[in-house]
Amino acid sequence: MSHFKLKLYYVTIYGMGQKLSAQARRDKAARDLAFAKTPARRAKKAHSQRERRSKPCPPGHDYDHKRQQCVSIKSNRGNQGDGTKKESGNNYNTN
């Protein structure tokens, strides 16, 4: 379930998340947090934040570590149509 504010109304969307048991939800949260705190992810987050602050991306764009530039969210998430399995484990420049 997610909530967001739409103009003056609050909208609740049901059924958009994964349907997990309480134990599975806790386990997934722990796995996700452990992955988010790995040195590579922390470096990418810090680098992305530095880049975004120095030269903000236009609305609807994210910073792509591989191309070292702002790209559309769709392009960044889908890896230009190739998916993300091929680039799994790659180390990108985060300096």
C-alpha cells in the first residue's frame, strides 16, 4: 500500500507492492538494507548526490553511473532496453 498527495487529496493505492508474509517482509527489508549499505552502493549514492548537487538533472531524469550523465529514468532503469542482468557486478567510476 502506498500513499501520496494529489493536489488537495490523499490517494491510497492498494496492491502495488509485493504480497509477503510478515516474516518475509522483515527478511526482505534486512536484505535490502544490507545491499544498500555495501561500499559500492554507498559510493554510487554519494557520487550521484554530488553530481546532482553540482549540476542538477532535469525533471524526469536520473544520473547514470555508466554513461556519467543525466538520462531519462526509463532509459536508466532499463539499461537502454538490454535489462540490468548483463551489467550486474560492474564497477563504475564514482570519483
